[in-house]
Amino acid sequence: MKKPELLVTPQSVAHIEQLIEAGADAFLVGEQQFGLRLAGEFTLEEIEKSVELAHASNKKVYVAMNALYHNDRVDLLRPYMEKLAAIRVDGITFGDPAVVMVKREANLDISLHWNTEMTATNWFTANYWGKRGSNRAVLARELSMDEIIEIKENAEVAIEVQIHGMTCMFQSKRSLLGNYFLYQDKAMEIDNRSGQKNMFLHDKERHNKYPIYEDANGTHIFSPNDMCLIEELGELMDAGIDSFKIDGVLQEATYVTKVTNLYRQAIDAYSESSAAYDELKSDLLAEIEEMQPELRPLDTGFFFKETVY
């Protein structure tokens, strides 16, 4: 059985070293000027160091360019992508067709992973972007297990699925937090997550707390629970899903490293035999539950329930 890629979002170059030891196969990095909701901010120099480090261990580095670009950012795309190609990144995650156009115009030899967060919900659209240069589709988090398997059966491109971590529920290009505090005559410095990890929206009716932060791309609100599919990997591996993603946004580096190692054990066990995996998976889930932040209960996302809008 072909093992799926274990893709993780690291917080720093040093964190990549730890994640390699933990068993990660690939890393998604970037900076908020071009990418959305990343676990850490990586300059071009740090991306180059990440590529050198990863390639030395036969791992891969992808760069997030999944923001929606206004006119003032379009001219920045080509020089940025040319630099990424020069330092030999293994792929670019994109949502805006401007990225495809720049790749064509600059004749760049670089893989593209289509990721529009919520609209990758069928194989027709995945194949549409495949015919336009993408070799991977990052599926929406709102899909059920059956829908994911059906898409994989019909897709002409590789399929990536998130298996652990927070999921974004809402994004606004507006600075909602900054505007709120400004309305109250209070100054608020936006520090790209690092100072806002304990900022929540409280829903007293449902007893939920939604993590929220603001950066150069606007305001982002996340689900009250963390997705965790460590007990459900068998069906996805049988279906041949190409990449499993652990999203480490707003999590501690030590937590992400430990979770990565637990999923590494799960993937390796199922590759050996389903019996080995069945014997191990409950213990792996228990380890995650033990270190899970109190405010972040675990669930299986939409994998086994219908999306309700």
C-alpha cells in the first residue's frame, strides 16, 4: 500500500527540524502577504533554509499563495514566484487564477496545488483546475467521508485532505477587530497571531469559544473544536488519498510535533496491517486527548455528518 504524504504546517525553520524527526513528509510554509492562516511567518530567506533542510532529508516544502490578490499585490507575484522556483520549492498552494497566469507567463517549472478553502467540493472542478496546470486539489473541510472517497475515485489530480487541527469558519477582508477597538477609542496593535492566541468569540447559547485573529488578510474566525481523524485513517488510506494535512495554526509547536508523531505511527501501522492499526489507534487517540487544550474539544469535523448552513 502506498503511504499518503504527511503534510504539516510548521512555525519556524527550527520547528521543521523537530517535525522531520517526528515523521512529517512535507511542510506548508509562507508569509501573510501571499498566504492565508499559516502557523508561522516565513521570509524568502527562511523558505530557502527550509527547502535546504527538507531536501537533505528527502522531504518536501510547499509555499502558500492562497490569498485573494487585489490589484496592488498582483505585480508582486511574478518576482516572488520566480524566487520560489529558483530555490526549488516543491509546489505552490494557490486559490487565485492570477498565480496560474503568472506561472504561464514566466514559464516557471513548479507544481501547483489548487486550494480555495471551501469550493473544492467535486471532482469536476478539481479536474478543471488540473487541466489548467494544477496537479493537486486540496478538498474543502466541509465534505463527508463518502464525498471525499467519491472525488478521489474520479479525480485526475492528487487529493489532499485535512485530518487534524482547526478549521476556518469565516474570513473578512476587513479589520473587524481593529475597527472594533478603534470604535471604542482604543488602540490595538496587530501582531499576526503571536499576541492573540487567547482571543475568542464567546457563544453563550452553544457554550462555544471561537478563536479569532487578524492579520494583513483581514479577520479569521475558527471552529470551536479541533478535527481529529486518527481513528478514521483506514478508509482514507484504502481510498488512496495522496496527502494528509495536519494544520498547526494557533497551536503550540510541541503539540504539533507530538501530534505529527502519533499520526506517523498510525499511518505506518495501517500500512503494515489493519489489525496493527486497530490495536493501536485507541491508544493514539487517548494520547491526543490527554494533551488537548481544555478549550479545544476534538471531533471528526464533517466526515460523518451532513453540512448544515
